[in-house]
Amino acid sequence: MVGVQVGAGATGTVPWAALDHAALGLPATTDLPSARALDTLVHAAAGVAYLKWFEYRLAAAMHAELVEPFEDEDRRELDAFTRCAATIATTLSITQGAARTLLTDAVALRDRLPLVAECLRDGVVTPHHIRTIVSRTELIDGQCYAALVDADIARALRRPGSWSPARMEVMVDKMVHRRDPDAVRERRDAAKQNREFTVETGRDGMATAMDTRSAEDVAALAEAVRRLAEQVCPKDTRSKAARASDAHYALVTQTEFGCDCDRPITDCRYKNIDLEKFAATAPRIVIHLVTDTTTLDGPVPAPEAERVCRSTQHPARPDMGHSDVPLRPGADPTANAAGAETIAPKPVTTDPVTAEPDTTETVATETVATETVATKTVAAKPEFSDRPNVTADADRIDTAGAGDNSRRCEEPVGLDTVDGVGFLPGIGIISGGHVRDLAADPRTVIRPLGDGTDTPLPATQPSNPYRPSAALDAYIRARDLFCTWPGCNRPAWDGDLDHITEYDHTHPERGGRTDATGLGAKCRFHHLLKTFGDFVDDQYPDPADPSRLIRTITIPDGRTVLGPAFTGHDVHPGLDAIVFGNPPTPRKPPPKPTERQRPAPRTEQKHARRRQERNRNRIRNAPKRHPPDDTPPPF
């Protein structure tokens, strides 16, 4: 036996700093210009993803050797899994919990999510997203449709575009709900029965209270706490989180809440807030929920092609017949030779204030409503359809896995019905059963977006072509889900609607149209960053699919970053069927008296420069996204 010292400078190991940087694709020094430093950061991030994949593979190999042979009969308190994790924890000087998580994620990627693991290996997904994917797919472990969920997630990950943690959670939850409707309903029923209120004593005389309730109730409570916590002057000394804690306690106990600034009560009108008066005068709390008509109607029969598992990750049993048709690499394991049934989309949406079909009254009544009851709003969007959006990158997904491609699993998946989902801003995906529970609540107002025909909806308010109509406002927020800036988690319902090309109030005909293509959701920070910084965003229809948009952000050094890879179209594909009319043609301003020509103002010059840069970016990026037909494949 040979003893090897572990750690920095260990015997028999070569420090990373001594390796050949050129062989790793890294520069010899970090003293680089910002543009090249960014390029190296991107390359290093892909390297980190590969190293993390390699780490998972090594941990899975240790699990296979030290844990799996003893899993069935090991009943000791410190079982084989615990001892294997302890070995890793001791060697890497990490906690036992961190080592257990590493082992758990490694085994999940190997057995349950092999295609997702390939995405990590290829740098398609970053390591910090892996924990999200693994934890949100735990309940499908051991199920036959786990391979289908794995393929769905991997296909989505390989789409061009950026991901934020919130978009990643929504995407994974959507894929799980799509393949696991019955189990989701059972878990929700159990969760409702097991709601609880707990108190945990902490240190330094503090304690934590936790109330587990339905998502919509928590969203309403959080909004009420936020509104009350904002009733202070700028001199308040507490942090935002501390004010929210005090506001929550005041709401629960009906005790006083006020500003803690050092000014006298005569100078600060927020010293004492009357909770009853505040509740009576505050606008009502509106919770938006986006769903579709079929989800409101209930589950529908699943396509025949999806009732039997076709994955080669689970070979057919010897006593069962199996298909002799091989599943080609990159094929969707849910696809049948006869093709899957589809459900025609029927676009609808809702508004929280009135039930009439006129969607032009939505936004104004939302903002001035004075009812204090928390209202749950179901925004019904187009009918459910699971139309795949397969990109060129997705064709490289090897859904066949290991083994003989000609032998596929023939076990029933248990997917007899297909149910839709809903999207609750700030919460994420909720099940179809949950949506119908909310729809049955008497406080809920269902507001269809459109009448189900091809009649275009109004794009702007009649009196102001700069302002979007209520229908367009609801559509854009449901389409974007979150702030469209790469990596941002802010829900679209809490942000601004931004004209991608700046609206010219003096000469509206020059650009900045108020329509579905010209508007996008941004949080206030990124809206200000785009307006006053040197970042240039763009948004235009995808030539391959005009109903979808290509979004880009060009940073000051000229690098272009793609926008979100997952949007509301992927949650509710029927959004594609909603159309809006063209904005009204702006009237020409009256002629001005002849005067000496002056240079254009700085803002006008900036907007003109941005329009030119957007055009250059589109011309430069077009061949990359849509090469000519005679372009050879990238083999």
C-alpha cells in the first residue's frame, strides 16, 4: 500500500498552475484586454462544466464500486453510501452533506439524466443549474417515463439562448408535469393535507416561523407584506428584509408598524401606519395566472404513441415482444411511426377585473381597483399543445443510450391522459388540477385573450399609440415570463414593457413600433441599463419560425449574447395563434416655421447609432443562424 498526501503540493500530483495552458486552450497570463478576457471567461466556463462532469463521473464510479454491491443487504447505521460519502468528504475537506449531495447528483446524472449529463460535458449547461435539474426530477426516479423527461430537458437545453435559474426551474417543472400528470395530482392532494405551521428556535434569541400553504396564498401574502414594508420614508434605518419581517409580524398580530427614522413624528408621516386604514385604501392584490383552455376543461386522452415507453434505456424484457425498428440517435423516444396526435391550439387569456371579452379595459382597472381582498386571476392563454421545438443542436442528442438500439422498452408508461399547466409569476409552474381549483374560486376572474378567431387584437390604446393595449400588455408578459435580459429572474409581471427600438415621440414614423415584436419585458434595473448604458438589445422574428423571436444583447465591447432559450411559447405553444393588428399610422406633425438647422440632440444621435448597430448585428448574425442551403455540414 502506498500513502499519497492529498492537497496542494501533494506528492505525485502536478499543480494546475504548472500544466501547459496552451494545451488547455488558456492564455499564459490573465493580463488581457477586456474583449479577450471575456472570450477566455467563456472558454473557462465551458472547461469548468467539463471538469464538473468529470467529477460526477468519478463519484458515480466510486458509488458503483463501494455502494451498489451492498445496497440490498446493508442495514448498518453507517451504511455503504454514508461511508463512501465520508471518504469523499475527508479527501476533499468538505462537509458530509456536500459529499452526499455530490454522490446523489452523480448517480442521478448517470442513471436518470444521462442526456443532461452530456449537456454538462459539452458546456451547454453550467454546473450551478445541475442541482436544480436533479432536485426537481427526483420524484420521477425509477419511473419508465424518466428517460422521456431526460430527453425533453436535454432537447430544451441545447436550444440556442441563455438561461436564468428561474427559467430553468420553469422548464424542468413543465417537462415533469407533461410526463407525470397523475403523480403530480396525487402529490398535490397530499401536500394540501400536510400543510403546516412550524416554529424553529434559533440562536441569539431569534426564531424562524414557517407557514406552508398553497402558492397563490403565499404570493398574496408576500405582496401584502411588500406593500406595507414600503410605507416608510427614505430615512428608515432597517434593511429591506428587516422591514419585511416587521411588516409581516404587524399584519399577523395587527400591531403597529411605522418608520424608525430619527425624525420627529411631525416631520415623518410614516411614523405610525394605521393598518385598517392602509388596508381600506390600498389597491387590491391581483395574482396573475397564465394557462390555456384545455387545462381549464381538464385532462385529455394521451396520444397512443406516448402510452408505451420507447426508450432503449430500458431494454424490453425477454418475455415481451419488441420492435425491430432501431431508434436512430437523436430521435425523440416519444415519437411513433404513425405519428402522435396533436391538440389544435385555441388562444385565450384572462384579466383580473372584469369578465367581459373586451380586453382593452384590463390594465387600467387593475391599477385603480380598491378592493382589499386578495384576488386570484387566471389568465387563460392558448390551448395546450406539446409541439416540439427541435433545433439543430437537439439532433445530436443520443436518446438511445447504451445497449442494442433495436431493443426498446415496451412497458406502459401510465400516461393515459395529458394535462396542461399554469404559470404563476413569482412561483413558477403549477399543475392543471391546481389551475382548475383556482378557476373554481369565486374570487377568480377568467379573461380570454381574443375570441378564438383570427381577428387581430388591438395593439395600442386608441388615444395614445405609444401605450400598448391591455391585450398586448398581457400577451407580452405571458410570452416573456421573466425579464428578457440574460440571467435575470425578475417576473415579467413585475417589470416594464420596453420599446426595443427607441420610440421617437417627435417622429414616430422613424421606428419604435408598439407591437408584439417591438416590445419586450425588462425589470427596472435592466431597462435603465439599456436606456442609459452602452448595451444594445434587439428583437426580431426568426426567419425559420416567424411566430418566435430572436433576442440579442450586444455588450459595450461588441460581443452579442442570445436572449432567453425558454419562453412562454414553450409553456403554452398556442400563444403563436394570437395576432395583433398593426399600430395606427402616426400622424405627421404640423410643419414648423423655417429656422436655422441645428445638430441633432445627443439622445437622437444615440438612438440613430443604435438603429444602425442593430441592422449591422442582424446582417452579421444571419449567416450564423441560417446558413445557405449549399453550406456543408459542420462535420
